Amino acid sequence: MSIPQLLVHHKADNVGVVVVEGLTAGTEMLCVVTEDNSDFKLTANADVPIGHKVALTDLSAGDTVVKYGEDIGKMVGAAEQGGHVHVHNLKTKRW
């Protein structure tokens, strides 16, 4: 069995979390959905540090980001599928 590089917590999520050190652009990631233990492949299009998020679909400024099946904020910049999602392009809606 291969070790997943990306975990997706809920089937409704549009981001997953990198769970390995040194993920580099061009890596075909094994992505596991923890809700039902299903998996899929996705290619990283950026170097993404462990603990940071990756877009599962193209995300545009203003889009809602969903993690754990919950709204965690909005995009303030774009990220294409496989792209890095973090504080440079994602902000909370609380303020």
C-alpha cells in the first residue's frame, strides 16, 4: 500500500491537507478521503509544505473554501487544481 501525501476529510471538501514533508510540484499525489477511505490521484502544481492545503478544484477569489465539510473561509486570490492554498490566498470570513 502506498502512503498518502494528501488527506481530504470530507467528500464535500474542496481542499486537502499535505501530510508529508517535501511535496514538490509535479508530484502525482495519492489522496485519501478519510470520511469513507476512498482515494484518488491529483498532481501538485506547486511545492507545498506539510500542513498546508491543496486545491482539489480550480478556486477563484471570492470562492468559499470547504474543509471538514465546513466553510473555513474565502479565497482572496486564485489557486488552480493542485495549487497551494494558505494565508496568501485564503482568509477567514470572521473579519
